[in-house]
Amino acid sequence: MTDMITKALVQTRVVPLVQANDPDVAVKIAAALIEGGLTVLEVVLRTQEALECLEAIVEKFPDAHVGAGTVLSGDHANEVIARGAKFIVSPGLDEASVKIAQNHNLPIFPGIATPSELQKAWNLSLRTVKLFPASIVGGPKMLKAMASVFRDVQFMPTGGVSAVNLLDYLEIPAVAACGGSWLTPQNAIDKGDFAVITKLAREAVAIAKK
Ligand code: 3PG
């Protein structure tokens, strides 16, 4: 599973966040992203209905790589695994979630913001981490500094990434992919304008190809 996700990440290089409070809407968001060429999706646990949204997307798009984000605890990790998440993302480094994911042979990308956190993740055998919040903790400069020391680590910068700075991150060799919510703007979702999401996804795919 880890290899499959890593391969998919390196291919699409962009991981959009999906946040919804209705599984039908979540499926529409996912459909729009997939139509735009993004097939690795992170459904975030930030609404009451997030687990139902995750499950609905997993069922509807069995060929997509659907993971769960904002996983804060071991309980969350168990819940998202039960709903079919194929990978886990956390804002920070939670050892319980890491152990559970590893026991299930599921990739987990915990957030790190300092060398000490990264070293802790490295000692938990993790080799791909999320840099979060990337733009605030130093952006591409910080990433290059970390990568120069942790030579075998791949990063998924998230937080403040958009079409404007995506390439600045993606052109760093240690960056596997970037994550972000800019691809799924809430105002478009509220209006039911899912074509906007497909357009943003296509734009990101084109930038990633550069
Ligand atoms: C995350 O959960 O990874 C962040 O909230 C994403 O940050 P962004 O909204 O700035 O893309």
C-alpha cells in the first residue's frame, strides 16, 4: 500500500483537501478533482460528517487514492482505517496514529515543523512527512535546509500553498507532493460550482508537469 501511494503521489504531485458536511457534496467535490486529473485526495476530519464523506468517496471511486487528513489521535486513525482510508495525514506528529498506521501497513504523513520533530518522525521509521504550516515555518527555504540534513526524507509541504507558489515547492527534489485547500474553495462548493474545482485541478496538474 505504501508503495502504491508513494507512486501515485509522485505522479500527481498535488493532494487536494476535501472538506464537506454532506457525503453527496463530498462525492461531487471528489468527482470534480478526479476529472481535473487529481486522483490522490485527502478527506479532512473537520466536520461532523467527515467519516461518512470519506466512506462515500472511497466507495464511489475505488481506483482513486483516498486518504484521511486532520487525523489527531489513535482513535481517529482506527476510525478512518475502518472507513477505507488508504493513507493518513496529520497536522502534527502523533505516535499512536503512526503505530496504528504502520501496523496496518498504511502510509502516514505526519506534520512536522522543526528539525526535532522531523528527527522524531525519522526515528519512527517515517521517510515521508508533511511540512506544516509550510509557508509560515519558512517555505521552500526551510524545506531545502531540512532536506540538506535529512537526505532520505521526502516532504509534502502543506499550508499556504497555492497555484502561485506551487512550482517553488515542486521544483525542490525532496518534495514528493504539495497538499492544500486552494483546489476546493468553499465559496464554489457553497454555490454548487464544481466546474471551478475541475479548472483549479487542471491548472495544478499543468503546473506540476513543468
Ligand atoms: C492542512 O490541513 O493541511 C491545511 O489546513 C492546509 O492548508 P491550506 O488551507 O493553507 O492549504
